[in-house]
Amino acid sequence: MNNSTVTHAKIKRTVIELVQGDITEQDVDAIVNAANNTLLGGGGVDGAIHRAAGPGLVAATKKLGGCATGDAKISGGYNLKARHVIHAVGPMYRVGDPNSPKLLASTYRRSLEVAAQNEVKTIAFAAISTGVYRYPLGESAKIALQTVCDFVSAKNSIKLVRFVLFTEEALAEFQGALDTMTRERDDLNYA
């Protein structure tokens, strides 16, 4: 995994980055965990973050009392480079379900709200709900980028939003969505 920056875009004073890499290696204020409702760890990104953070993370998440789908909660980062982990519960994808896109957008928005409330200036996201929750990468990328751009356009406290994408396919889908958005939005440009 090269973890080199592939793309920089800017919306107001916020930089949006797309990189291929490992979210557990990110040196940012907070990483966003694609968590399940229990917040106690699982597979994929969730399991990798819990393993990298160490046993302190499970002890902390037990005290959080779970989390609803579309919501987010924060804990310390423990053995991670990131000071915080924001645990965000995305939806399980169901074809034709009108709530899936709303819940996925809510997951990103709530993560950013929690970040802003905790004075997080730099944040890294994985592609939430695209693993075992089966959200299609292309749809997920559009929702994630649109939600982030809308949030930072209105509230400008976060300086860096990095999408850390594990596969080349995920990176390509997010790159395509960002390309489209830079053509459609006057306030979003490549840096």
C-alpha cells in the first residue's frame, strides 16, 4: 500500500485528499471507523482499527453504549497515530431502499459534526458501508464527497478531509466522483 496522495482538491479553506492506503496508519487528529452498532469491533476496517488501537479501544467503546445507524461517537485513539477514533455506523445496502442514501449521508455528516465539536482539524475516512454492508462504491463515493463538501462549505473548522481507500477500485470510484463534482460545483477545485 503506497499511501501516497493521489488527489488534492480544495473547497473554501478545506483540503480534500484521496489516497490509497491503510486507515490505521494515518497521522491525523481523527480517523473514522466504519463500525457496527455495538462499537465493539468486527471485521474489515472495524477489526483492523481495533487491532491496531489495542485493548484500550474496546474498553472505551463498551462505555459508549452502542450507536444507531447513521450516527457517530468518539473515543481516544490509543495505540494509533490518530488522537481520536470516530465510530460511525453506516447502513446495510438494500437495493431500492430510499433510506440507505439518507443514512449513509447522515453517517458522514454526524462524523464531521462530532469532529467539529471535538476541535478535530484533520480527519480520515474509509469508504463507509462498502465492505460487508455491500454499498456500491460509485454511489457511496458520490454521497460521501457531496456530504463532506456541503458540510465544510457551511462550517469551515476542518482543514483536511482525507479519504483513505484500500483498493485501486475504490480509489478510482472516488476519483471519478470527485472529477464530476469539480465540474458541477463552483466552490470545489483541484489544488
